[in-house]
Amino acid sequence: MKRLVFGTALILAAMLTAASADTDVFRDTLRPGGHDRSMAAKIADGRKCGLSRQNTFTNSAAFLPCMEARGWVLDHVVQDKSARFIDPETGLSCYNQGGASICEPPQGTVKYTDKHGLSCTRTGAVSVCSNM
């Protein structure tokens, strides 16, 4: 099953903007002979659609339909974990998406100072603050 999932979802690193570091995963819809085409074929089609040498594109409104016309559809987007930050007031792990910050409990323990100047420790959904 893992081979099938891996085989059908070859990864083409493509960032939507310079500030984003997400990876778009395209799926082969043509599958000639029942097999996915190679990564080289995917990148070659990407270049025809405006993919740069750094595997980035800036015009998703043009890029996505162009790739679809060549038999590749956007399957899903994998967010780059390094683009996360710790909210200094809540200790939550956050990332920016579409102009808004999406926050969730962090993995492990995080130490931070809240807006009242208290030293806090957050582990998962539980946060403990103290002035000592």
C-alpha cells in the first residue's frame, strides 16, 4: 500500500510565493500502461508551465491549469514545518496561511513569556504561568 501511495504521489517542490515554503504534490492522471510517469517527466511539464530552476512558481492561476492539461493534478499540499513559529503570548505553535495565523498546541514543551510578563511553560494543551 505504501508503494502505491508513494508511486501515485510524486513530489514536485513548488512554492506558491517567496514567503511560503509549502510543497505541492501532483498526481499523475494519465498513468500510461498503468504506471506513473517519472519525476523527470513531471519536472519537464512543470518547466513548460512556468516552473523555475529553483522549482518555484508564482502564478498558480496559470500553473495549475497548465499542469492539469498535461495530466498532472494537485493532490495535496504539504506544509513546511520550518515555517512554524511559537506565538510569544500563548506558546502555541503557529503558521501563516492566507493572511491568518493558524495555531495549535505545540509538540513537546515550550517556554515563553505571556503578555503580562509571566514566565510560562506549555506542554500540549496545558499552560502553566508563574511570576516566580
